[in-house]
Amino acid sequence: MLLSSMAEMISIGTVVPFLGALINPEKVFNHPSAQPILIFFGIGRSQDLLLPLTFIFCVAVVAAGLL
């Protein structure tokens, strides 16, 4: 039950950053802690950011639902 509640908190907590990245993706590119991740995955344009973020968000929500 504790694991399930933590998963729900994570899935709810990912909603605001996900929407923020959809609305203003350039803000993600300007964030210093995101730079190493973007370079590692080879994401250089805001259009390339949409699919991975959507996938991560969906996985978090489905994992919380399954738990």
C-alpha cells in the first residue's frame, strides 16, 4: 500500500512538469540539470522532446495504476 501511494504521488507530481514542457519546451532546454540528459539522448530540438516525455508520463501513470 505504501508503494502504491508513492507511485500515485509520482504520477500526480509528473503532471505539472509534463504540461510545462508541452507548453514551453524551450524552458527545458535552458534548464542546466536537463542538459546532460538531453545531450545523452541526442535531443536537440523541441519537437524531439515530445515523444520521450509523453512516454515517460504514460509509463508513470500506468505503473501507478497497476500498483
